[in-house]
Amino acid sequence: MAQPPVRVLIVGASVAGLAAARALRLAGIRPELVEKLAPTVVAGAGIFLPGNAIRALRELGLDNPLRPLGAVIRHQRFLDATGAELCSVNLEQLWQGVGQCRALPRADLHQVLLTGAGGEVRYHTEVCDVEVGDQTTKVAFGDGSYAEYDLVVGADGRRSAVRRLAEIGGAPHPVGQIAYRSVVSGGPEITEWTALLGRRSGIALAPMGYGRVYLYADEPLPAGSAPPADPLVRLHQLLGDYGGPVPAVLDAVEKVQVAVTDEVELSGWSRGNVVLVGDAAHATAPTLSQGAAMAFEDALVLAEELRAAPSVVEALARYESRRRPRTQWVLDRTRDRDRTRDVAPALRDPMLRAKGGTIFQEHYRLLVDPV
């Protein structure tokens, strides 16, 4: 690029925004980073990072501070609702030469990314209007101020205000699923990532070290239905007849986060010099645990193209062209795996016992390759 963008705004200081800020700083660009929420508002549940997420963090220079955190996950075990084994995936073999999978508290990952981004975030700052021009974009903020930028990066999640205000795309689409998340302490010892699959619902448990376990569960949510008023009660109702470690885990659960799952699928990710990254551009259900990985990869590719392309607009076009095949793969494979929920266990379980490990490994085949 003959002249890199000087005035850059990143909207959103969660995973995608902080990763983008880190990547741009490594490319010699110092962005402004704004977040409408308070600095104390950080997701309290856990996160599972597959091998390609760790590779991206390594390229961002953030793998070393991550190593003492959480726990390395070497295998994924899939069980039926009674606790009987269906299949397993050797993650060290799957991600060989890429990166070790790791589960950790989301707040710990946030702190690593925040430090890597330089820690300079303007909190309590909401974007109220985005006016896309020929050369620059004018952004109005909630306090009545405004500024012009050479590049605006929307990293503000599934319900992105930047996406709406810049007229890049509309609201996310519900996928008919509700998710429950919790960090459990004092329960049974869980040494491997373990999922139990029931009829149209399931639970996954991942050790995070120091006796902590990240719990993720989901179930169908009929159109027009609201999340349960008491997620903890509903979690017991949903999983009360499961076997294996589930009863002891449920006994130890104290607090549950609940969210309706949706996805974002757009015809384009940019308009003028405004671009979307992470969930703002291509959110999926969390089935493949690829949300953070895709955001990290977005950040790396965006920074690379901003260094190389002759203009910001050309850089954004190249960024999207490079990223779409991988994000579309994740969306397609996520839908494939989620469709297995509609298969009766009497048919699904024998299939998974016969070739489940091969099927699940295939879901990540494209993602093993470099970005």
C-alpha cells in the first residue's frame, strides 16, 4: 500500500476487536478502539480454542502469555446420553504441527488480548451513526462528538451496530437453538473434553485447570419462544436423566448464562472503507468452536492486506476474498453437524460408533491448512 490508513477506528473491544487491534499494531497502524460497555463487563464463561486458533495467536505473538492459562485438551470424547462411548477424536493428531487445543476462562483470554492490543480502549463509547464517504467515513458517537476515519472496522459482534449503520447487512438469523454456559468448580474430575449427546440436545464439558470445568449445553428453541426465566432450573430439567459425569456436574453448577443462538450470513463484508470482522461478518452456532479462531484469522489477513494492497478499498476486497472460503466452510460444517440433532439416537448412535471420529475430523480438514 502506498499510504497506509492513518485514522483507523475499531468498534468493539471483545475477541475480534482486540485481535484486530493487535494485528494492526504489528503492521505499524495504531487504531482507536471503542467499546460501548464498561470495562468490567467481560464474559464470565469459558472458551475452547482449537489448533488453528492457537496458530493464529502464535502469529499475533500472543501464544506465550496464553500457555500458563487453562488446560491443554488432547482428546474429544463423544458419549450417548447414558454415558456410553460413541467415538473419539485425537486432537494432537488432528492438529499436529498447527497448535495444541486449549480450554480456559474467557476472561483470561480477554486479558491476554487486551494487553496485546495495548490496553487503550475508550469504554462507554457508543457509535450512533456511520456516514460512508468517497475517501473517509464520518462516525458520530453517543456523547455528541464525531470524527472522520480512513478505515472503520466493525468488530461489534452478531448484532453489530456498524453493520446496520453502514448498511452492510441486517439483523442476525436465529437458528432455533438456545445455549447454556457455565464455569463449574467443585464438581467431578473431568480430564478430557467430553460431550454427551441426547435427543436433539447435548452437553459438552471441558477441563480448564484448577478444578474448573467449562460447561456448554444446548437445546432447540421453537420460533417465537423466549429463553427460560430460570436457566439453572431448565438445565436440570434438560439434562436430569443424563448419565456419565453429568449428574455430579449439575450438582456443582451455581450460575448459568443463557443466550439464543443465531448466525450472520452476508453477501458482502464491506462498504467503502468500512469493513466487518469476526461475528459481525460471519457468526455461526458455536458447534465447531471456531468463533474466536475465525476472528483471529480475520485480524491477521486484514492487516496483511492493508500492508500490501494499493488502497484501503482494494485491501478490503482482498481480505474478504481470502477469508470467505474458510468462514463458509465453518458455516456449512456447523450446519451439517447440527443437523445430526434431528436424527433419532437409534440411527445416529450406531453411525457415530462406526465412523464418528472420521466424520468429526473431516469437519476441520480445511482449517488445518494455513490461512
